[in-house]
Amino acid sequence: MYAYATGRVLDSTVVVIDGRTGERLSSQALASRMRYGVGRFSSALALYVAMMQGAMGEWLETITAASNSSRN
């Protein structure tokens, strides 16, 4: 059986920049996230928001690790 579904992919890179000097402190590519919509939650915006909410923890961990390593 085949069911049509609309999907989206979120590719993201976290770049940490020193606010005073503008120097790039670190750059970390994160794992791609894929989401397929079903029913009323298949709009591009709904899929985007769901992926962003799922990725937020990983982004914060990456930013924290980069800022801790730049202090040492």
C-alpha cells in the first residue's frame, strides 16, 4: 500500500561567534532531521516548528560545549 505524505528535512549548523571580536569560535554541523506530515499536521510550517522544537536541546548542548571550551 502507498500513502502520500509530504516531508521536510532540517539541516543545521551551529556557529558560535565572539560578540566582541567577531571571531568564529566553533562550527558544528548537527544531524539532519526528517519529518513527514500526516493529516492536518502536514503543512510546511507545522513540520518546521516540530523539527525546530526537537532540535533545540541539541543546539543548546552544542552552544554550551563551545562556550565552555572557549573559556579554557
